[in-house]
Amino acid sequence: MKFEGESEVSGTPPVVWDALIDPKVIERCTPGCQSLAVVGPDDFELVTKIGIASISGTYKGRMRIAEKLVGERYVMSAEGAGPIGTMSVVGIVTLQDNGDATRVAYSFEATVGGAMTGLAQRALLPIAKLLTKQFFKRVEKVIAGEDLPAEEVGS
Amino acid sequence: MTKSTSRWVGASLARKQDLRLVTGHGRYTDDISVPGMLHAAMLRSPHAHARIKSVDVSRARALPGVHAVLTGEDAKRYWGPLAPTIDIGMKVPTVYALATDKVYYMGEPVVAIAADTRYLAEDALEFIDVEYEVLPAVTDTEAALAPGAPLLYPEWGDNVQCAWGMSVGAVDETFARADHVFEFRLPQHRYSGASLEGRAALAHYDAYNRKLTLHCSTQAPNLVRTLVAQTFRFPEHDVQVIAPDIGGGYGNKLQADAEVIPCLLSLATGRPVKWTESRQENLLSGMQCRDYVWYLKVAVSKDGILQGLDAQVLGNVGCDGTCHAAGAGKFLVAAGYVPGPYKWHAFRVATKVAVSNKAPSGAYRGYGKDIANYPLEVAMSRMADALGLSPAEFRRRNFVGKDEFPYQQISGPVYDSGDYAQCLAKLLELVDYDEVKQRQAATQGKSAKYLGIGIASMLEPSGGAVPSCIFNSYEVATVRLMPEGGVLVLTGHQDIGQGSETTLCQVVADELGLTPDDVRVVYGDTNAVPYGLGPWSSRGATFNVSCIAEAARRLKANLFEVVANLWQCEAAGLVAADGAIVEPGGRRMTLRELGNKLHLWPGAFGVVPKHVANPFEVTHYWTSPIASWTPDELGRIRLYTTHPSGSSAIIVEVDAETGKIEVKDVAIVDDCGVIINPTIVEGQLHGGYVQGIGGALMEEFHYDERGQLWNTDLTSYLHPLATDVPDIKCDHVISPSPYTTLGTKGMGEGSTIMPCAAMVNAVEDALKPFGVRVDQLPLTPERVIRLLKTSSIWREMYEVGA
């Protein structure tokens, strides 16, 4: 399943870059993130709680950042398992200067397993898009030094 | 065949059960709640093939309201592996109700939880940590059989669960001498029955009574009792299985698979535990069916006479077709019956059944007869086309003739009765075949909608008596006269919608001169009924009806002896009619008077002479007069008693622009021998045919190459709706079977056997201008377009930019 899109985040590419690969920012901004442990350089273990309809539940996973081209692009890979199945995602995130903001484009290939498979095409894509959008919004707020909203859809 | 007064047999009596069922007063397993009941949920494998590295249930066990969390290791330590349902020279894996060291299919239960509520049980699944090592999966039949395929059970050395073959006559010589030799590869995809009620089980282990009670949705309570007892190494007589109303069976509910999990949880907690399968669980792990590839080679003479058949079937039973359910056996049935209703001089068949990383395989309306029918009937129409004969004429030239019965088929079975040519003739009339062909010729090419008609004939071997298998060879039932003159029929034969609760009353009413309201059929409780086997293999009208009719006859003979003694007359002169035993032109005693006399006023001592056998009730054992497990000189055995037959036609309109197939007309002519209840028979024909159309056009378990099932709900696994099916026309030919007591034959599967072949034949007939040959089912619009794209004529006519 292909899953791609882009978001505009206020801040110059170097600022946005630093935020995107910072485990503390990832922990704070990933919707529903309960905990993030750094297990190696650019290698994290996450526990995330998703509260959306049929995929509700706690998901445990591993996330890695690789092939970094500082300020421009990196490869993100993640795999996780929750009550209704497994999911692995691998893809490229690219940053592009856009004046005061940075255009962050992502292109992921997701593989789902377990009961999730049946949901994948219909339900998961919009959910993944929603969560990704939330993630970038939160990153933007962190960069601006604003408070993060406590609860959002999906967390 | 002894003639009895037939007043009720043949009558379209309204079904007794419908009052409660259609008014919402049926009682299904999930309707039953008992005090102290817990609810089960199962953690299922997300992988199709993986080694279980660790299972940590400590967090789930610690949750308040969770009473038991069981793993495969618990199952292994405290209980036995799933008891086999069939083992005729098969490899039987050692598998447990919960996965132990490996998972073999996506959706396999790994951990089971019993908690105060279903919500809590489901939520608690999140607190279980399982580590898997994912292994390469194999799903395709031929890939599973290829060298180097990932092995499910490495100790087997391959993925073959069973293999078998036979050869009769000079096969190679026949093919060498043949005028025409045709070859076909015909696969069929994986789909299954879809009961409104999935599986459901409520288990209650009463430690103080040392008794396990299991309410469950099953077709065969007695068999489930045995399998559960074997799996738990628990005394069978201390197990009671109760099957209340059943919301559909279709062969899918003939095993003790996930049903043993609530038993396990109840044994662990000492409390009743209920599990009601969700639709997703049903699609993931309820018994699946079909899934095979045939290779057929047919030798035909220039005058259109079949000479030789050389066939090979490769079946796919998913992770298992022996313990989880008895799916492997259907490919043996298919191999034995692929000669169909036609005559042959030489025959060779081989079957190989593969395991793969898909859900287990069981029975589904056909159990191999459908598998035998599909390739042959498609081949018959294609060969007729090649020979320049009409599909009907080619079949007629090769049918076993009506005067040739009993006819021993080349593969061994003895066909009891039938008139195949008459079924086909009646069909052509019913569907107005010639008019359709004229209409086709007149309209062809005038629009993008192409009219086509396909026919298929069938044979429905019924009442299988299979050795070394739960689908065994006898039926036993009791007919009991009550003190107040009413009659109870006690049978292990479950009513699963086929209406036996009503039809058996019709049979007994005729035998005893009663009305169906004077008779009640008791079933669905292993502690109330004899060890009868149940409804499968369309055996009700073969085994159970014969058994119960003979039981009633024996009871009547005993009652006649009593009355003859009272009246000092000849028992031979008595008849049972209008609720009484009657001396023609003379005395009359109602069954109520007789029942009272026997039990109360004055009671048995006063009325029953010493030489008379039990006048209260008769338990009768019935077995087939023709089935035989002793191989003949060619090694052939005979497993089926009756061979119902029929023909059907489908008329379609195929839209060459969109690929959509519209079913315009369906007609069926069925020969099930003597008909007990015409409305019920036609209902079965309609329902079965619609299931077949579903399989031909839309139903499919869509597994990807990793073994992931993509459609686990009913918006992505499609079934035909009322709007997809036209009114179905039915007619009958009646050739009574000489091997059953009333001349009845099975009829539960025949109409599901035919539609796939009839549909393919209809679509190929409609698309004849494009020369399309169907190579895969279901015929979704996408697939039809893909087929059409192989035609240069179509590409010229319809492809944009061509």
C-alpha cells in the first residue's frame, strides 16, 4: 500500500530537520505516543495508543532513521504490532525550502498483516493521513514553542 | 420397497420450525446465558507462517475481571491435540486448538482469554506479548507441491497431506487410438459457506458432577461429543453436547475445532464460558473450501462417444484437512466421481492434496462432488463445441442409459437409479433452449450485451459411508410411542435448515397412520438421542429417512401384535390409519387408547404377550445395502448409496464493455427419487443454486502471496443478493432408489454442484464471437474484461484507442 503526501511546516529546513529527527520531538508529537526509548543512534522503540474505531489499541513498534542527507532527506522505517495486526512502513521524507516554511514531502510503502489487512485499503489510508497531518502540526507547534493540545482525534 | 399409505409424504407441508424461526423465537447458542458465565476472546496470529518465539501473558493474567489466559503450551501440557476427523492413508499433523510452537495460517488462535465480559476479554488481548519469527509462506496449490516450497510440517518432507490414484482399462492405448484428444486445465478458487450464524459454543465444566456440557452450533452433536472427549481425554459419557437451533451449516460445522477452546477455558476456570464467533473470525478461520486445480485429458471418438478420461486433481486444504476439519477427503471423492453420469472405457485418476498457509479446509455443500463436476461439465460443453455438436446432444450420446441401472461406474460406484437423458430433455423444455439460441443469434452483435446459455448435468452421490472417518456408515434412531398416543422420533440428525424436523414427521405419520402434528422430532441433545451421525453428504433422505421409516414400521408391527392379541385376530390383517389401529371393516383402537392400555390401564402386563418385542419404542440400525468397503478385483470400493442426478441451465447477458454478467434465467431439473416435501426440495434447490452462483461470480477468499487474507468482512467478501438472482424454475424427474426404504435419495448438494460449470458454459457461449475460454473463477467484471482483452476481435471493437 502506497501512502504519500506533503505538509508545510513553519520554520526553515535546518530547524525543521532538527525537530524531525529529535527523539524527544518524535515522542511528543507522535499522536498517542506513550513512550519512546532510544535503543541506538536513530533507533527508537515506541508505544503508541490509537483510539480510532476499529483499529483502537496499543501498538508497540521500532522506528529507525537512516540514509540521512542533512537538511534534505532521510529514510524512515517503522514496524509495529497491535491487537489487530502488524504494520511495517518504509519510505523517504524530503524537506524543501519554501520561504519561511519547509515543505515536507513523504512517500511511504506500508505492508500490513493480520486482521488489519482487510481494513488496509479502505480504512487505514485515511487514518494514516490524519495521524501524519497531526504529527506535522504538532512538530510545527513544538518549533514555535507553543503548548501541545492535550488530546486530539486519534490519540 | 414395501408400499405404505402415502398421505403426508409428497405433501408441501409448511415447516414446523418456521413459526418460531421467522417470528424471532428461535433459540440459538448465543441466545443462551447461564449464571456465572464468562466470555472468551482469542488472540489470533497476524502471520500466515511463523515460529512463536515467546508468549508473555503475565500482564493479561493480572487484569481484574480476567479469569483465565491460556496458551498453546497450556493446551499441550493439560489437553491433547485435536482429534482427527478423517484418516484414510493421510498424514495427520499434531495440532492443538491453540498454536504451540508454530502458526500455520493467518488468524490461527494463539492465546485464549476468559473474562467477565466480551469487551474485557477482547481488550485484554492487548496485554499479551507474542514474539514471532516470520517464516516464508506458501499459499498456491502448485507452488506448495513444487520442490523447494516452504514446508508446513518439515517432518513430512513435503507438503502432501495425501495422494491417491487408480487406473481401470487400457488408458494409454485408448488415448493412442483416439480420434480426438482434448486437454484442459481448470482451477477453482477458495470460497465457502456463509451461515447467518457463525460458530458459537458455550461450554460448562461442572467439577462437582464431573461433567462437561457444550452448547454449540454444529451439524453433528454426537460427533462433536466424541471429538471433544478425545481431544480432552475426558470420558465421553461425561460429555453432553447440545445443539439448539442452527443458523446454517452447509458442511462447515462438522468438526470440533475452535469449539474446544471454550471447553478448555471452562475446564481451567470451572465456570461456563461462551464464545460467539465474529464474522471476521468466521472468514479468517471458519472452515474454508474449494481451492483446487484439475488437469483433464479426454479421448473421444469421431462420432462423439467418450472413450477415455485421464485426470489429475491437485487440492489445497490450507494448513490441514484432517484434524481442524475433514477437508482432505473431498479430493478423494472428487477423484472417484470425476467420470460423472457418463460411460467410459478407460479411466485413470490421480489426486494430490497439498497443505498451505491458508485457513483449514472442511466440507462445504458438495464435498468433492462439486469438484468432480466442475471440470468435466466445462469440458463436455467445450468438446461439444469442438465436435460441432450441441452440448445437450453430446451429453445424451454419453449418458448412462435409464435401463442400465444399477450401473457400475468405471471408478467403482454403483449408480442406483436415474434417467439422465430425461432430466436434460425436461430442462431444455423448461428453459426453452431453442428459443434462447434463436434470440442469441438474432441479437448477437447488435449491442454490447451478449446473450448466452450454459448447461451442466450432475451426479450427487449421497449418503457417503466413509471408512476411518467421522463420516461413517450407519444411522440409528428411535421411534417411541408415548402413553398419550403421540410419537417421538429421537435422532442424531440435526435440522440445520434442511427441514428434517418437518419431513421426518411426514414419514412417520404415513407409517403409523398419524398426522405430522402427532409426531415430534427430538434432536440436538446427545443425552436424549441415540448415537446417530448427522446431516452431511446429503444423507438425510438416504440414511436417516430409511432408518426412521423402518423403525416406525417395526414399532407398528409390534403394536399390531399387541392389538391382535387383545382382539384375538391376525396381526397381518390390521392397518394403521387415521390415528388408530384398524381391523378393516371392524374394530378400531386409537393410538391414545393403545398407549394408555400399554402404560396405565391396566399396563403392559395386562396387554403385551410374552412373545411380542418392545411395543413402547424401537431403536433401529440402518445401513446401506450397496456400499462396500471390500475392494473388488480392480481395487474399487463403493461408498455412496444413492446417486441423485439432474441438469440445470443458466442464461446470462454479458456486457462486453463493462464485463458485468447479469444472470437472466436459471432452471433446474432434479431427480432425488421420491419427494417427501416438494416445497422443501425446491427451497433447497433454490438456495443451493444461489450459493453456486456466488462462487462462480463473486465469492473468493483473497489471500496474497504472504498468506494474508484481504477480505475479512462482508463488504469485501461478496455474496449474491436477491437482486443478483432471477426467479429459479424447477422441475423434477422421479426415479426411486431401490436401495432406500422409501425410494428417496439425497438432494441437499446437487444444486450447488452445477452452477459453476453452467455459468462458465453460459459465459463462454455468450462470448463465443470473441473465442473466450474462462481460466479462473470467480467471474468478476475485472476478470471478464481481462479475458476479453486476450481477444483481438474484442480489442478492435471495444478497446479505447485501438
